[in-house]
Amino acid sequence: MNEEKSFEELLDESFVTKDRFKPGEKVEAAVVKTTPEWVFIDIGGKSEGYIDKREFLDESGNCAVREGEKIQAYFLSSRNQEKLFTTRIGKGASALGHIQEAHRSGIPVEGFVEKEIKGGFEIKISGTIRCFCPYSLMDVRKIKNPAEYVGMHLTFTIIECDEKGRNIVLSRRAILEKELATKRESLKTSLSVGMKVKGAVMSVLPFGAFIDIGGVQGLLPASEIGWGRVKDIGEVLAVNQELELEIINLNWGADRITLSLKKTLPDPWENVFDTYPEGSHHTGTISHLKKFGAFVTLEPGVDGLVHVSELQKGKKIKHPSDVVKEGELIAVRVEKVDAEKRRLSLVLTESEREEYQGERGGEYRHIMEGNESSLGTLGDILRKKMDSTKGKK
């Protein structure tokens, strides 16, 4: 039978002791002691790490951390079984000694964007170390206004560093991409098709808008902005505008999220029988023309069709554009409603037909009449003559 373990042994086992750390590994630890040169931290169990005290000195030379305070640090290396850590590189004079280790370990560094130079930006680390960040590595999106970055304190990773530390190239994009990947993995478990989300417009393009939803971007296509047609997206959406949207497609493999604004808006077809009953009269706008007829918008998202035969009225035309044009107001009567297929069949009202036969008919004849001997003119003469003959009988 095994002897029972002592309370002291059980207590020792309760601590999670980690003897090995990877360079650049991030830890959260408590300050246990400060000395004139070092700040010692508790990293679990019986292990302790140490950090150069100069990283915590303020402008007056006083230590900015106290015993028991929680801090975040990055593992640098082990020396004589002691573990050397650092806070984010760039906060103190010790940055010069850690710059090479930060490059090897991928530890982030804090930098001040000093100015824009040829090909990118000049960045200063620890106030004196000059570095370079190309335009392409400053952000995950294309930079339109470089001046907006100048004067900012940002976090970078070191991607190039020579032996003397004179040629240092930084990347902020690498950090942002890592953050986005983390957020993306988190959102995989929380987002689903049909979910309502809030987002901000990041950019507006002819085919739609890119929307930021919690750190990842989704596409709002032009067809999903509203129930009606949107000719100029810039007139409807603006950068930084806050929206409530619905997720209509998720494709993590293709890194594609498709969003809809119109799904959050009332569907005008739900009450189409009440709003546009058969036989009712309305005034609409001709939205677009096809060879088979003219589409008339009664309200955003509700279009009906006036068949070309309604526009001909006994006069053969090659295209509806011969007698009507887009943007023109027209009076119509609802002939048939098919809510399931979202179709409205429209005909001209009596007043519209009379106007058509008068003014528009005259316009049509003006278009079709090439000269006095045309078939159209002869037909009109024959019809008038037959009418007059019938009247005499």
C-alpha cells in the first residue's frame, strides 16, 4: 500500500510549474520583489523570472510597479537557470540590449511614427533607434492617406535586423493579421447564417460595401442594400456609418462573409395585396425598359410590368423606348398580383391611355413618319376614309 503524501507534497503539486518557455511566449505574472537592478516576477510554482528594472522607470527615475502588481511580459532567454523576461520592447533603455532577441523571438515592439519617407515611414524605437516600415506593411488595408499615421504610437514586429542593429525593418501588418486571425477563429463559433450583427462601413465600392463586424470584414452587395435598386451606393452609405445587418452567407474556407441590409427592413411584398389590390390605380416611375415591356416602380422593391402590347395600341413599335423613357411617371392599373413570384401585371389607366393616344401617339407618329408617302401615313388616311364612309351609311 502506498504511503499517503504529506500536505506539503500535495501543496507543491497543486502549483502549475513550467520550466520551459518558448522565446517570445507571453505570460501574466505578479511582481514579487524589486531590487536596484531587477524586478522579479512569479511565473508559477517555484519558478521566478526577472526583468531589467530600467523598463519600469518613469521620467523621474522612480519604479512604476509595486510588489503584488500583475504585469504582462515576454520570455527572452534562460541564463544560469534564471529566466529573463521583458515587457514590450521600446519602453526603456534596456531596449537596445533586447532588440536582437526581439527579432529572433518575434516579440512586439512599440514605435513612434516619426515621419513619412520614400517608400514608407520612419519609426523610432525607444526614442533613438531608427527603423523603417514600408507602406505595404503598415496596415492590412491599402493606405490612402499616409499622413494620418504620422505622430502615432503603434506596435510592430521586427522582420529584418542586421548584426549592428542599424538596418531594422518593421511590420505592423503582421500583428494586425494575427489579431484578425484570432478574432476570426473566435467568430467561427459565434456567427451563423440568419444572425443579426452590427457593423461599420469600411469602404464603399461600385459593387457594394465592406463592413467591419467585430474585427473581420464582410461584403454587403449592392443588391442587398435595399429592396429597391440602388444606382449610386455612395448616396446611401458612407464610411464609418453604423448599420444593423443580417448574415446571409458564411464561407470560412474562402474567407467570405456576405451581409444583407434589406433583410433587416420590412418586406414591401408582405402587404402587397392590401397596398396594390387588383383593379387599383397608381402612379409609378419607369425604372428600366426591356424589349417585352416597361418595368414600373411603385415603391422601392415593388416593380410591375407594363407589357409592350399595352404600349403599342395598334401601332407597331420596335422597342418600348420608342414611346416611353426611363424615369418617366406613368399612371397604371393593377391587373394581376402574384405575390409568390413577386410579380405585378400592370396596364395603362384610361387617362394614361388617352394621353398616350394624344401626346405620346403624336410623338410616336413623328418618330415613325419618314415622309408623307410612308405606310403609317397611308394607313391613317385609309382608316379615316373608312370611318367617314361608315358614318354616311
